[in-house]
Amino acid sequence: MYSRQLDYFISVAEYLSFTKAAQHHFMAQTAMSQQIRVLENKIGVDLFIRNNRSVQLTPAGRIFLQETKRIIAISEEAIKKAQLAASGFVGSLKIGFLGPNEKRFLPDLIKNFRHDYPNIILSFKQGNAETIRSDLEHGLLDIAFTMAFDLDQTPGLVWETLYCDPICVILHRDHPLANETKISPSALAHEPFVAMEHREYPGAVERMIQFCIARGFTPNIVSTNTYLETVLLMVEAGIGVTLLPRFFDSYTNDNIRFIDLAGDPDYVYSVACWKKNYCNPSIPIFLKELGIPVETTTPASTKNKPKER
């Protein structure tokens, strides 16, 4: 059964005239009559009562008219939804994030995006930098908020810098350096350090070690931990000091101090990351909401001009 024949049937049923229906479709009256006969033969019932003076719907025709209009409406809705899905306005996005870094912008971003695009379903997965990178690479995430550690080692990923945060020293409030406004990195040369476990954040740990080596010493790491909260707990317990970007001060309390480092600052770059050859049409819509134009979704680097905090 062809949708065009259904359109012809609806027109004849509404005009109750083969001539007017034919004129509506810019075709001959005989061709219209032939199309309706073909339709009736297909479904095996008469749809119209015909005589020389009038055309009327049969009882079967009246039921068929109701159902045909419903079919046409469903078909049009299906086409609309398919077009929206192809454009990205209907669909889903799997988003990865680290946690503390995104507190400053992600809640408002989600709220605004859901208001503007209610037919795009968002799902979220929190992880560390390594799991996020792996999930992006294997298509388990569409887009992620992470740090720019070693992203260039994974082919096919692109990213855009959102923020940069200076590296700070975190220590207990009773530490002799706790009341300084800035601390020279050399003053930490003999301090015990606590850090994340290398297997959880290899890029971040290596970055901390190289930061210290570049300033003349190798950090004496006395405790490694799986979770950031445990690292800060160790600092709070006086086990050692650590180096972290400024945005982790959202975890601070009265027992911990975040103090800037003297000398040339070093930064950690917070980025939005996705696959270059993505298939999900909702990704550029989300990037646009982030303020990242679709035409600039090419491999980025920490040379972009980020927002300093």
C-alpha cells in the first residue's frame, strides 16, 4: 500500500468528489478513480458509494479514513523525529568527568543544555584521567571533561582547553610554611610527599615528579593513595605535603592550606575532549553550548588561550 494512494483516498473522502480531489493533486479525474480502485482491491473492501450525483463513504470507508489519518500523522511524526535525530536534536550523550574540576561550570551547563535540548538524554560517568581517556578511545564516552595529561598519546582524540589552574602546595595548617603567601619549590626539597597512585593518575604523578626535578630535587613520596580524598586526608594527618592544581581547593577545610608557589607558575589544563571522527550528531550541539564552535573542532593543545583561575 502506497502512502500516495492514502493521500488520494483522504482527499476524495474530504471533498466527497473525485473531480475536486483530482484537481487538488493536479491529475485527471479518471486517474484518481483508478488509484482508488487499486486501493480498494488491495484491501478487499469498497470505500465509497458512487453514483452519478454523489460520492459517499461506506461504513468501512469511514473507519478507514480515521485510521488512515492516524497512520499519516504517525508517519509524519516518525519523519520529523528521524530528521531531528539526524540533526542531533534528538539523541543521547555519554559524558565523562573527573569531579572536583567540573563543579565550577558543569551544573549550570547541564541545566541550560537540558532546557535548550530536552530531547537529548545525558548520562554521566565519573572516573580518573586514565579511565576517561580509555573510554573515549573505545567509544564508551562521547565527550569528557578531563585534564590534558598525555592526551596527545591517544590517536584520534581532540580537545579544547576550558581552564588553566596553577599548581599549588597543599600542607597542614600547623606546618611551618602554612602562613606563607607563596612558597619557593626549593623549600619543599626535604619534605615528605603524599601522592596519587601511579596506576590511577600516571600523567599527573609524572607531572608532579618532573615539576620537582626541574626545580632541583626529586620528591620524597612516602604515601601513595587511590583516591584524592585519601591524599588530602594524609596531608591533614600531617603525613606529608602534596602538589595539586588550585581547583582542588573545593575539598579544603580548616586543617589544610592551599598556597601558591613562587617563581614561574606551572599550570594544569582542564579540557573538553572527544573523538575527531565522531558519529554522534549531538556532540557539536553540546560543544556549541560549551562555547566551542563546531568549525574549530580540530586537535587543540595547551597553547590555546584558556580561562585562568
